[in-house]
Amino acid sequence: MIESNIIERVAKNIGCPVEQLLAKHATVLSTNQANLEATGLGQDDIDMKCLRMAAAELRVVSARLAKSGCEAIEGMFISVPRVKDFAKGQYERMKTNLMGLDEDARTGLVAQGAIALFLNDDVKGGFRYVYNPTLEHKQVFSAESDEKHAEELPKAAMDINDGTGHFVIIADKSSPTWPNGGANFRYGRYKQQSEPMRDCVFLGRNKDNQTIRPIKVRFNGEDSYIDHPTFVTGTIPAKMGRDGKTAYAKKGVSVFSPDESLVSLYEAPPLDSDGKGLLPEHGIIPLSGFGDLEGWLTSLSDKERWDALCTLPLEVAHIDPREKGGFIITLADLDITSPIPPIDLWVSKAEEDKVDFSVGSIVVAVGGGWIDKNDGMPRMSVSGWWVMDAIEGVAQEEVLLDDDSSAEESGW
């Protein structure tokens, strides 16, 4: 057992909370205990060695954090929706549009600042680069076009697939500068064919604002595909926006670290049986069941529906393991007379350890909704979940029989 004053002194030296150091020490200890025991070390020496290892890891994280411009945000994710890739759809739609236009009409789109063209040059080889010169030279936008020769295609270029050449979509033509006078780095740039993005909701606090509140954490690129667990407390480094409501994840830095001690930040459960709790307190609308979805959706404007979240208790009807890890959990309405079919909760491999409950458990689901165009019924997309009332699964025991024996009964 390491004395508390040593723990406090090390934590102060690193510049982290004692709880964070203890949590890291526990993780390092569980990973290395067996190997260190095999070397003949006593438990006191093992504890101290793991403390040094934990401290070293936290110092590396702290140094990386200081250089990144990020700060640690404490709390938990309550919504991790699907990855969105608007650029991919925009390119496919533009390609379809261009295939029905002649060169003059396509050049008109260039002048409007929508695209740039790289047309096959049958005389010189390479490409005829048709572009808007005001965007090219970072000048105030004007609807015009020009042309010059280009030898190579940019990485973002997409083939029009009619033998004429390629195109790129312009990311921004609004203004070469931001309102504060800074340069708009997206002005005139080519939008990439794929720009994955994920806006998650994190209920927590940062150093400069200790008020617990929803913070939108934006992930871009490959980091968008990381499935962060919901309703698991911990810390994640990110760069806070000026409004204190948005944070931006940074590649290689914004790694979520679970920390059970941070449960103490919250004075109430996410949701209770009376429809009260953390989620309603922070603007997540509580519903009693699927039957309330349509009324809630119709109360929202088209713009509000885009990001609006609701929460409701649902019953676990079925649990299926996925081949590559994780589960598909079927969630049904508590109202047995509801005509709205159950929904599937896809549990990633990163969260599969949370599935320690059985059919009949009550799960609080968080997500958005929409009206199905095929049958007119409301639907819900689950982006976060928490077990309100767990029913433990019963383990099935394997019965081994002698060759000359039999069993009248088998089962659980």
C-alpha cells in the first residue's frame, strides 16, 4: 500500500488530480501485476513500480496536451451519432448534374464559384484548368472564369465519367477573411471527396468553466470513426471554442480516458422512473415511449430537428452478439399496445463490456427521430444509452455425463 502523501506529492508534481493518478495506477497495475510477480518482486515494490509507470504515462499526456493547445474536458459522452460525410454526397450529386450539361453550362458553374474544371487537353496533353480567378487569388468574390494549362490533377478531382475530364467542388466562396479579420483558410480551397465528421455531445466541464453543461465535441477525418462509449465518465483533451459550447478534437491528442471517480460530478442519474434526471435538466427531452415521438417531432422546426435529442426508457427484447465484437440489442416500447416496431441498438466492440445484463432490462436511449416515409410511423436513431434497471443474465452450466449415465433434465 502506497502512502497517501506520496500519491498526493506525485499528482501535484504531474499537475493532475489524485483521482486521475489513482485510476491510471490501477490500470497499469492490472496490466502488469502478473509479469512483475513473476520476477519475484513483492507487492510493495510492484505498487511503487506501477506508480512510476503511471506517472510517466501521465507526464507524456500532459506534455502533449500543453503543446497541442488543447485542454482536458471532464465528464461523459451522452450522444455519439453516426458519422456524417456531406462531401461524398455533394460530389456524387454534382457529377450527376455535370453529365447533363454542355461545356458552357459547366463553365457557368465555375464562374458562380461552385466548381473548377480540369478538362482533357487533346492538343497539349494534360488538362485545361477552368477556374474562378477571384477564388484562385483569394480576392473578394466576383462571378467570372478563366482558363490555363495544368499538367496534373489535384487529389480532390473526380472524373465526370463522360470522357471530358474532371471537376473539384469549391469549399467556400463567401469571403476571403473572417469577421475578425483573420484569413478564411477554406476560401477557394477544393473540398475533398470525403470529409467525415462526427459531432458528439459531451456532458461535462472544462478548466475555465466548471459548470456541467452539454459540450459539442467535433471529430474530423479518421478520428470520426472512433466509437466513444456513452455514459462512461472520463476525460478527453480538446480545443475549446470561444463560446464554451463547442470543442474541437485534435488528431493524436484527443484520446478519451475513462475515470470512474468522475461519477461524483453528477448529483442525479441520467433519468429516473419519474422522467427526471441529468438528461432533462440539460435540455434532452424526456418521452414516455415511441408514441410520444411524433408529437415531439412536429413541435420542432426543420432546423431544430437536425440536432434535437430526446430520451426514453425501452425494454431489452433480444441480444445478439456480432461476429466481429459488440452486440445488436433489440429495444421495444414499454407500451405493449404500441404499433411502432422495436429498434436496434448497435453496441460497438468498444462498449461490449457494458452488456452485463439480460433480456427484460430497461435501457435509457438517447437519440434523434424522424417520420418514416414508407409507413408514416415515427422512428428513433439511438446515439447514446444507459442501463436504468438491469436484469442479470443466468449463466448456462455445461453438464458433463459419464458414458454409462443419462440425465432426465438439462438446461439452465
